[in-house]
Amino acid sequence: NLPCDVAAIWLLHDDDLCLSAVHGHAAGVCVSDLSRDGGPWLTQALDADQPIVRTPQSPQEPLGAAMGFPLDYSAIAAPLRAGDRRLGLLTLAHRTPGRYGGESKAMTATFAGYAAVAIENARLYQEAQGLARISTVMLKVAEATRSLTTLDEVLETVVHLMPMLVGVDRCAILLWDEPVEAFVPAMAFGLTPAQQATLDQWRIAPGDEQAFDDLRLNKAPVFIYDVATDDRITGAVVWTLGFESLLLLPLLAQGEVLGALLIDYPSDWLEPGNVERLRDERLVMIQGITLQTAAAIENARLREAQREEAYVSAALLQVAQAVASLNNLDDILSTIVRITPILVGVERCVIFLWDDERAVFRPAQAYGIPRRMEATLLAQRYAPGEFPLLDAVRERDQQVVYSPGEENDGTPPDFAAGFGLTSVEGEPLSLLALPLSVKGDVLGVMVLEEAGAPRRSHDRRLEIIAGIAQQAALAVQSDLLQQETAERERLERELQLAHEIQQTFMPGQPPELHGWELAFAWRAARQVAGDFYDFFELPGKRLGLVIADVADKGMPAALFMVLTRALMRAAALEETSPAAALARVNDLLVPDAQGGMFVTLFYAVLALETGELTYANAGHNLPLLVRSGTSTVEPLHKGGMALGVLEGARLEEQIVFLEPGDSLILYTDGITEAFSPDDDIYGEERLRATVQAADGSSAQAILDGIDDSVAAFVGDLAPSDDRTLMVLRRLK
């Protein structure tokens, strides 16, 4: 035997050298800082391949110092190794000097080798036992949760297994509720009814409890050794639940914290020597259970989501099939308000439609309303401000939960009485209102009672209700589109008829004019036009020529055109002077020219035998006179005010002569103000160039040249204004 007063085995734990076995001194010494208390000598021994012997000059190692040995005491240290891995040290010490030499080193090395093998084998055996226990526990948890299909079954099974497998008195599971952004109680075991009631009221939002914030942030277990003194948790609440020492573990699935597992672990787990065991074997076991629990929760949620999705799809399909079989909107809405309570479990449902023309909500269909009140409710109309719930939905274009019953809450009394806002137990019910909206256009509101329901089923109900509301909105939109289409078709038929009637007012064929040619073209930008032309024979071998443009488009301009044409013909027969005729027409138009309506008009009287042209211009585009031979273009000046603007307005009268070969071009601003795809304007210069190029041609050829020039300039653009042309040419 080697002489020694104290012998020890030191083992490495997390880079700390701890006294694991000792003879001749009390256990419990741990050298965490090897830079002092003999640290350099022990470090040297750990790194050495053979035992080393202490010299009087070496620093004291911990046990020699603890026993008060003299500075020249003897000590020997041999490294404990398992292959290349360092396990620790075997040390011997004697209070007298010079007790260890070469033989002692050999004996110590041999014993250290045997000890290292034994320690490693013991560790491997212990780890194998621990792994076997952990595997057994994991297998039991897996077998218990594999066949479970609902979330409640999974949670109940886990909280009952945890005490049996791990040895705790109570535990609880809180799940993270995304909509409310808080941990909410889901299941517990080992609590009294009073404690369970307290737990059920617990809601832990971010910032409420630091322990839960740390758990979500770090995704790691949180130890609360004393709930009464640890300020990371509200001790009063946890103490009431019976927890004295608390372990919080995150339920992790795919890196997401699904919830927290709370365990009230026994106090003896915190005794010396048990802390490490807790952190090793038991903690691994508990964490394994939490991982399996999280996976089971995730799978249960996926299965429930699939079932709910299938139910939602089936419910919405049922609604769609019912709606598709109907054509009348009232029948569709009636079906919806009756099928919705069946699918989502409410008793009453009302659909309000927004009347855009009258700016009111009107109840369209109702279900669950007493018969004596239903007719009264459906007859109501709610303007903005009369029903705050409907106003809120229309303004926000999103669902609104509303709790009537408070004084001056704004709920119309007839609706409150008919809808029934108090349950059988006397507890007030909430109203759920959803917009019937398509692309941001709120066409109506669906209102249902909102009874209490578990959150998961509540979410499913909301999804179904939202889908039904969307189908109702599409049905309303389809009906509106059908009405608009029917109205548009009616208007198109009326406009086409108006176009045909308007065409009958335009002269179809010019009279036989000896020595003259007359060509004309009239093209409306829409189905009806505000432009018009006219020509008529007058006594004394004279010809009246009219071209006009009403300052508007569409039906109002067409009607004003018809009125102007009739007045013009009547005045031309009574007045020989063009200026006098226009003055009379103006005075008759002014009382009927509503909304700023007016007309520009050029009227000329042609003496067919002499070529004398007497004309008056009421604000119209200046006609162009093309002189034969020289191809000069002379605009006929002296235009006056448009007709229908000012009563009593007088116009000047002018006279020109058309010589043989001369041409007169009458046109409206649809010609000169035509635009190209590049946004250029046709203008008078292009018109002059076109008529000059056609000098000497027939009246029809000149008109066709102008028409073709404008069409080529405009390209594929739709005409922005009516286009009217008249070409008068005196033959040579």
C-alpha cells in the first residue's frame, strides 16, 4: 500500500474538477478555477501522460491546503483517461515530505488505469440505463398519443401521463392563442376544483409574466426554484394553484412555441447531487415528453383543421347548390337566411340591402323573427345614423360584433323587439354583422345573433358565415348587374330608335339643282348626335343651307337639335333674311335652353341663278370658300353669338358670290378638333390643305377627300365628337 493521509478521485463536470470520492477528508470540494488553490499543479497533472509528484516548491493542492499540511508535504497525482478523453485525477497526499518516488508513480499509474476503466464502464452503464428509461417513457407517450385524434384527448392524456412517468404531483398545459395573443389554460392535472377555476381565469399576454416571456424568447426551459420569492412569476397566483417550485417547458413544433408545460417538481429534486440529475436524465425525459406532446398537438390541430375545412367546404357547397338552383334574388336571400342558422347554430338572421338611390338600408329577408313582428321589420328603412351597427359595417367594410342593450346604444326599437336581443337565461346576446361586399362596394349587411362558443368552433363558424355572406354578396351583385344590363339594353334600344328617328330628320337626297352640286355626310360620335345639317327649297329659286352643332352630346343634344331644326325651318319660311331668321330662332330657344345648352348655327340662302349667297353665322365654325383656278381659300367671316344664350341678340348678315367652279365647305368642329393617337389636333390648316388639293373635283370627291384625310389622321381612335360636312359646288 502507498502511504497517504488522504486519497481522492476528482472527476471533470462541465470543465469543473469536482471531488467525487475521498478517503481521509469530507467530500464536496470542487475546483472551478484552476488558476489558484493548487490549480496549476492539478492542470499539469491533467495534461500529463504519467503521474506527477509534488515538490516542496509546488503550490498546495486543494486537499493538502484544506487539511493544513506543512508546505513540504508529499502528494502524487495520476490522470484518469479513457482513450483520449480526460475523466479526472487520482491524488494521494501525506503530511510528511519525500514519501513518493518512482515506484509510487508506477503503482499509482496502474491503479489510475484500472480506476479509469471502472469509472468509464460505470458511466456507460448509467447512461445506458438512463437512455433505456427515457426510451421506455418516450415509447409509452408515443403509444398513448398515437391513436388520439382530437386536441382535447391529446392534452388530457399527456397531463395524466406526466405525473406517473416523471413523478410530479400536478402539471398544467397552457396553449398560445394567436388571435388573443396570450397563453390560455388548456388542460391540468392534480388541481382542486377551486384551483382549476383559478387556472381557467389565467390569461398571460406578453409582458404579464417575465418567465413566460423568457420561455417564448429563448424557447428553453425556465426554472422557478421558489415561486414565493422569484419575481419572474406572480407568486400569489401560482401559489394558489399549489405550485411551490415551478418548471416551465416550451411546447415546440417546427421552431414555433405552441404553448407551455407547467410542472410542480418535488423539492428534493433541488437537494445537492439531484440538481444535475434533474438537468440530465429527468430534464431530458421531460423535454422528450414535451417534444412528443408538441408534435401530437400539431398533428391533432392539423386533423381538426382538415375536418373543419371539410365541414366548411361541405357547408358552403350546400349553400352554393341551394343558391345556384334559384334565379330570383328574394328567393336566394330567403334560402340563405334559413340555411345559415342550420349550419352555424344561430336562431335569427336578417339581411339588409343598401338602396343606393334612396341612401337607406332596407331589410330584405329575415329568419327567426316572430311573425307578428316580421312584417313590421321588413317594412322599415334605415337612413345613415338610424342604425349604428349597419353604418359601422358599411363604413369599415368588415365584420363588427355589437352588444345592444345599453342605454342609448342606438339600436332601433323595432329591430330590438323583433330580433330578440336577450337569451332565455336573460344574458344579453351580441350581434355579428358582416358586410355583403364585392371589391370594396358594400351592397348590404347580414346580421346574426352571436351566442357564446368555444374559440375553435367559433373560428369555424365565422369562416362559414363569412363564406355565406360572400355568396350572398355575389348574388346581390349578380342581380344588380342583371338589372343594369336590362336597363342598358333598354336604353340602347331607345337610343337606336332615337338614332333612326334622328336620321329621318336629315335630308336623304338633295333636290335637283341645275348648275350646282351638293354633297353631305353626317356621323354621330354616339348613337344620337347634336350636329345636324339641312337644306330646303325657298321661293324665288333659292336654296336654304343649314349646318349646326349643339353644345352637348347624347340624348339632350339630340332633343335640342330636333327643336332647333324645327324652329329653323319655320323661321326660314317666314323670314327672307338669314339674320332675321336666326334672331327669331334665338329668342324662341332661350326659354328652353336649360343647363347652359346652346347651339352654333350657320344659315345661308343661295340664289341658284346668280350664285349670290346671303348668310348669317351664329358662333359656328367659319365656312371655307374655295375659289376656282387660284385655289385660294377664303373663310366666311363675321360670326356672331351662339343661339340660346342671350335673348334679343342680333346677328350681322353678309353676302358673297360663288362663281362657276367655286366650292363652299361647311363643317362642324368634329372635323377640325379631331385628335390623332399622338394627341395632335387636325386643325384648320390641314383642312385648308385638303380642300386646296381637291380643287376642281366634284362636290362628292371633295367631301370624300376631307373624310378620308380625317379618318387617316385619327386612326383607330373612337370619334370624340360628331362630324358633319356639306360641300356646295357651282358647276362651270
